[in-house]
Amino acid sequence: MVSNARRPVSLVDSLKVLFYASSLLGLVPYSLREFFARHALRISIVGNVWVVFNMVGYSAMYHLATDDYIGVGGGEQGSLTSAIGIFIIYMEPLMMCIDLLAAIINQKLLIECMERLEKVDAKLANENITVNNARIQRYIVVILVLVLVFESVLTTYNFVKFAEAYTLWSLIWFITAFPTGINSVSRLWFVVLVLAVRHRFQAMNSHMDELAGMLEEHNERWEDELEIEKHEIPMNYLEKEIFTIRSHRRGVVHGMVPVKKFSSSTKVIDVKPFEKKISEEKAIAQKRSMFEFLSFDKYMKVDEKLDKKMILVCRTHDELCEIGKSINSMFSFQMLVSMAHGFMAITAQFYFLYCALSHQSVPVLFRSAQVPQISVMLIFYVAVKCVICIYVCWKTKTESQRTGVFMHHLANIVDETHFYQIVNHLSLKLLNHQLNFSACGFFDLDMTTLYAITGAITSYLIILIQFNLAAIQKVTNSTTTANETLTTVAPLLNQTTTAVSTALSTYVANP
């Protein structure tokens, strides 16, 4: 019982909650029975049919719900604003269809990716490097709860605020939450897989940092004992010279004899020749003392185990980079569409929120902007989905680049020529094989992209507001001109009318 309780959680076990939620929504085309019995991903024909059925069903019901709720299919709105609104609204089921089709296409790649991650865990476990997959399980639960809360609150708030009649058919509006929910869960799969790669980079880096700390602690612990007076060790002249140099290299300067400048007045001291006759007991004592001195040498030598460990770390780093590239290829197009939708949805919601706060008319497709609470919550929800993906990719890329730094830090602590050569050779491989996440090659998923998107949203908002103010000013000027014209023409019309009336009266009285 104790061993089972302490057994580390595998990656597949940590994905149980996400797998069951995805199977319920029809997102993953895998066998539910095989996963429940063997905790493994297996391709299933029934699962693929279930995904296709949900894709068609959700798309049809989403169209019916939006058409009945806001009249998208009315056809009387031909302005550019209405066209953009229809595009943004129908982009959500389009993203859902892309996610479901990608899940069907990449189902074998996902299974291969999971198997490769499990092999990496086995290799790391052989080197006493453990990966905490329980953290991924906690992240999944927290994010799924947040998705459920946001989808429920936004859908219910819109229904209560704008529904004209509460009937059984009007409940179809809640179907609109499924496409956005499926998009969020699909983004969660990407985030979880990238997090899994990042945690393995962190485990290797932490292990090397811990190993360097242990060696450094060993060196500091024996630092005081290295301060050994040379006269306490019975050595001949040549041995004293060698160990004086070694002490100087270690920083033990008290054993060095100051060198005096030679002068003519200096007295020459006769040096006695070295006595070759030495007793056997004294020779054994000298060898024992030298062995004890070398055994406590600060510059402890490492064997081939550390070299093999560094080679394993380099190969594992290479494997994790390949896994990361495979994950990026599976979700690259989805990330591109998701970032485009987030940019357009946030910009449009901010603009029409401004229009609503300035008491201007808002198109029916964006009437949710009339309620500031809904607008702020929707903007925050869409922004968080984009930011989480970008942030996780950026942190994983940064963590992969830190592996070479930790490796060189360990080499600095070991301070051996052979180990330096091994680390320099391996660091070149790490430098030439970097991990990067991109959206179909258009832009990288890192913090620079987040900064660019934020700047683009701000710029477009300023441009739209300026156009809006110009239109309002134009309408105001037209109204003012019409009023001034009416004010000028009205007296003339009154005088003309009076003159005509007088003439007609005169004519009738005197025919």
C-alpha cells in the first residue's frame, strides 16, 4: 500500500481528467474503454465517428441558435460592420471544426508523442531524475474549472439579458457554449503537452544544479582542512616543491616562502645533499601521508559516470526538442487561427464597448457590448486563452536554453580539463538544436508576439475611434449647416408667402 501511494504519477495517468472531458465533448477520437482499462491511448473507429457526429451537430445547432437569437440569417444587414460581426461569430464554430479535424488527422502523432515522453521518463528515472507529473494534473483541473465557470457565466448572462421570451426552444442558446468550450479544451491539450516538455527540461536542469551544489558544498566543507602546514607532512625537497605549487593553485598562500631579491651581499647558504638512505618505516609513513593529502584534495576527480550522465542529458535534450517540434506541427495551424480570432474579437469588443459607453448605436451582432460586465469578462476570457499558450511556449523555450548554462556551471565546479572538453562538445550540440514554437512560421509564440499583438490592438482601436469621431463630427457639421440654412431661408419664405397672400387678396377684392 505504501509503495503504491508513493509511486510517481505517470503522464497518461495525469491526463485522465482531460481525456474524459475531451471524450465527453467529442474532441478526441480514442477508445474510452481501452483508456479506462489499460490507461493507454488507442485509435477507435467509434471514437472517430463520434468526433465527426459532434462536429456536424454542434455546427448546425450553433447556426440555429445564433439565427434565432440575433437574426444572423435575416439578410437585411449589408454593412461592413455586420459582415465583420458575422465573420467573428461564425469563426468560433470554424475553429471548432478545425480542432476536431486536426484531432482526427493527428491522432497517431499524439500517441507517438506520448510514448516518446514515457521513454524519456524511463531514461531520466535510471539517472535518478524524477518528473513530477502531478503538477500537470492539478493544472488541468484548475483550468477546466475556470473554463466551465467562464462559459457558464457568459452564456447565462447573455441569455438572461437579451432573451425576449423564455421558452423551451430558447434554451438552444446554450448550445453556443460548446464550440467555444471545445476550442478552450483543445488549447488545453496543447498547453499540457508543452508543459510536459518543459517539466522534463526543468527536471534535468534542477538535477545538474543540485549536483553542482553538492560538489560545491563538498569543496567548501574541506576548505579548512586543506590549510595544512607543510612541515607537518614528512616530504623530501622535490615533494615539498610540488605541493607548494598545488597549495598556491588552491589559494593557500601561507605555505609559500617569500622570494627575496638576489644581491651581492647576500650570504650563500650551503645546502646539504639529499640523504638517499631512508628507513623502510619512514618511507611507508611518507607514502601514507601523501595519500591522505591527495585523498582530501579539493580538486576531486570525477569518473566516467558523470561524463555518461552529461551525454544522456544532451541526448534527452535533443529528444525533447524533437517532441516539441512534433507538438508544434500538430497545433501550429490551430494556434494561427486562435491568435487571429483573439485579435479580431478583442479589438471589436473594445470598440463597440466604447460606442456603448458613449451612447452610440451598437449593431445587434455586438449588443453584448452594451453590458460592460459581459464585455470585460469576454475580453479577459479570450485574452487569457491566448496569453497562456504564448507564455507556456516562451517558458519552455527559455528552459531548454538554460540546459547549456547549467551544464557549464557544473563544469566550472568540477574544474577538470577532460570534463570541460566533454561539456564544450555537448554544448555545441545544444546550441545547434534549439526549440522554438511558431504559428505556421508566420510568427513565434513568445512574449515578443504578445507585445506585438497588444500594440496592434491598441493601434487599431485608436484608428477606429478616430474614424468614429470624424463621422460624428461630420454628422454634427451637416446638422448645424442644415439648421443655419433653415434659419436663413425661413424669414424669406415668410416674406414671400405674405406678399403672395396680399397680392391674391387685392386681386380678389378688385377684379
